[in-house]
Amino acid sequence: MNDFIVDKTTKTVSFSREFNADLALVWDAYTKPEILDQWWAPKPWTSKTKYMDFEVGGRRFYAMVSPEGQEFWSLQTYTSITPKTNFTLLNAFADKDENPELPGSEWDLRFSDLNGKTTVHVSIYNESLARMEKMLEMGFKEGTAMNLKNLEELLATLSGQK
């Protein structure tokens, strides 16, 4: 993970990651639940998508599941989509009945490719400093680094590099 930046004055966390994989495959890994659930959680945790409608106004409702079976739910609402270039979403922690815990955060994911490699830039704006600090205290940086390593390994497998 490159350039992991926490800016408390703007309540923003940002980072980027380059993958040795085609843009279309990386895009699919972020936008198709059957692929997303294979890498989204830091091991030994798993990701379980209850539903995902990847369209503007659509939502993803998913849980991070602990090895003991505890479920920590989140609700994402897609606010804009430019295929294979960018998408934005609103993210909020939630209970199992889809009731969001507000305030949430606004995610902006940008995809670019050069010579068969794809870079993903992520910027996360938090509606409150307290929420951003909670996210960081929950191990967001470390968990994200593990997730991106999972994605790197999965992309290598999916593109036949292993």
C-alpha cells in the first residue's frame, strides 16, 4: 500500500495500490460480490455479502465475519459510477437489520492502467473526526494492507500468474 495518508483536518484517509493485473480484472474484483468476498476481509476474517446492486443508487450490504462467527455489518450506497474509471459510495456501519450507524464516510475509488498494471487510488472522507478515529482504532490501516495483499494474491491466481 502506497501513500497511506491520514489528514485529521480534512477528516480524510487516502492510499493507493498498484496491481500487476489488467484493469478489467481489478475493476471486477471491486464490483462483483463473488470476487469481492474472496479478498475484502483480513484473514482469518471473511467477508459475506448479503446483497449487492452495483448501480447508481444501488447498495451492498455485507458483514465482516470473525473466526468465531461474529458479524459486523456495513451498508454501502453507490453514488456515482464511471465504468472502469471511478466509483463513489457512502459507507456506514450497520446492524443486521440494515439500520445504518451514522455518520458514515464517503469513498472515492479511482482506477487507472499503464502497461498492463492497474493502480487503485482510494480517498475516504469521514463525516466526523470521531468516526475516522474509530475506523483507525479498529485497525483500518492494517486490515486494508492485509486485504490488498489478499487481492494481489487473488488477482495473480485469476490472471493465471501462479
